[in-house]
Amino acid sequence: MTAAAARIERAGLALLRRVDPETAHGLALTALRAGLTPAPGLISSDRLRTQVAGLHLPNPVGLAAGFDKNAEALLGLSRAGFGFLEVGATTPLAQPGNPRPRLFRLTRDRAAINRFGFNNDGMEAMAERLSTRPRDAVIGLNLGANKDSADRAADFAQVMAHCGRHLDFATVNVSSPNTEKLRDLQGKDALAALLGGVIEARNGLAKPIPVFLKIAPDLDAGALKDISEVAIAAGVAGIIATNTTLDRTGLTSSLASEAGGLSGQPLFERSTHVLARLSLLTDGRLPLIGVGGVGSAEQAYAKIRAGASAVQLYTALVYGGLSLLPEIARGLDRLLARDGFGSVAEAVGTGRKDWL
């Protein structure tokens, strides 16, 4: 990225932070669609190329769900240097989500709180947009359930059946704190039934795809053990750890008391502890994707050494812009080389004991 381009991006970020966060997010998506954002293209190397659940990734740094809820900016995002993209969450029927305001910047904490409530255009619109997706990118969909659904477990399978043919992977999201009682589906029996339905729908596709499970960071040791056992038994391809948290420990912002899920830097340690514990519980039987507070190459590397085969980020882009992505990917390459690792896979779990 040239110095001039960096100055333009910094100026753009400063302007966006002067408007309502959700409006700013919409403007960022508009800029992506218009080709007005950094587009370094493929970022890869022999060290960064890796495989996760059969997916061939040019690098292990992905975009977390929630940034592009409705797959409106896939081309721009696919040129931004990510190793993979996750869009959504998507529910069977379109729904408006919770009333505004529902997104809050916690600038002093480099964090955000959201209570969107699965606002999205629904699976019909999502499938149409995914049908024209870039074919040279690895793209997955976060599956959700409608707020007023009589059978939320069935909703996940329905979205899979409708959109699966356009995807490289799908994620079962039972960990959002913003849909009432959704996290109840993380219980052992409920989760087993839900995953069974999604896997059955996946098996009905002409080309079956990996299914990941995204979990909350607010789970105790017993719940993590149950989830890992259910995921392995159900045939899930991997676990994404973690979604946003309800915890507010250590925040300094005046907006800390807003309801919703907290993401960003304050989540890093909490989510990485959960990741390391899952790594111990699964013992190499499932790949893990580390999410929560990734905002630098060092933090991405820490997630990998705690047990993640790949990482995702979102909130850090609010503060660092899309140019942060190539910085993290290339910085990760240097860190791997510094420590004598020939690949991402060689580094996975090598620092797990530091988080247990």
C-alpha cells in the first residue's frame, strides 16, 4: 500500500467514525462494491498456504461473519487479501433485526457492542447473490434461525439446503447473544439434534461441504466438553471459537453497559483461553478457527499457537481498515519464519500450554 493510499484510508476511517456506526458500516460496504478500498489481491506464500477441513486456503486469515451480512461486497472482499470469507448470518425469512441503535463503538477499548438480532435479507436473496460469487475465493455462510420461528433447529437445515450448492463451507451459529434463547441450542441434546438436521441437509447436496460450529466464549468447562463431544459425534468439520461475549470486565467506555455482544480487543484473552481448552479437549480430531480480538500479526500467531488452524477478524477493521489484513498476513509469515516453522500447520498448538 502506497503512502498516499494509506493517508486516504486513514482520512476515510476518521470520517466514518464521525457518523453513526451502522451508517458507517453501510458506507464501507458501498466503497467495497465501488472498488474504492485497498485491493492487494492474493496474499500467500509456502508458509501461509494451508488446509482446514479440506479447504485450500492461500493464507489462514479470514473475514468473520457479520461484516457482509447479505453478500453484497463479495468481489471487493475477495480482492482484499483474505484467505477465506464468511458471510451472513442468514435466516430462512428476511427479518429486520432489533431496533436501532444496535451497534456501538467503544473506541477507548478498541471494541464494539452489537445487538443486531440477525437482520438479513433472507435465504432467497442470499442464494441469488451467492450464485454469482467470485469462484477464486473460499466463501462460507453463517446459518441462523428466525427470531419467531416455531422450529429454530429446522431453520438451520433449511438455509443449508437452499444455499449450500453455492458454498465452500457453512457455519452453524448457535452462539449469538442477540436472539432470545438461541444460546440454549448449545445444550448437549438440543445441539446434537440440530447438527444432525444440518448434516443431513448437507449430505443431500450434490457436493457436500464442511460444516463448522461457532460457539460462545461464555461457556464453562463442562459445557465445552459436551460441545466438543457432540461436534465430533455429529461429524462436524471444525469449531469456530468464539462469538461475542456478554462479559464487560475491564471496559472503560461510557457505552460499556449497552446490551449485546462485545467484540474486539477485550475479547482476545477470553476467547483464546476457550480456544486452547477446546484444542486440548479435541486433541487434533477437529480443526479449530480462532476468532475474537485479532488485530495484529502477533495476535493471529498467538491464536494459531493456542490451537487454531486459521483465524478470523472483523472488529479490528473498524479501527485499522482493510489495509490491516495484508499487514497481518505478511506479519504472520515473518513470525512463522522467525520461529523456524515451515507452515502454519507446524505451529498449530505449539503454545497451547501458555493459555491453559
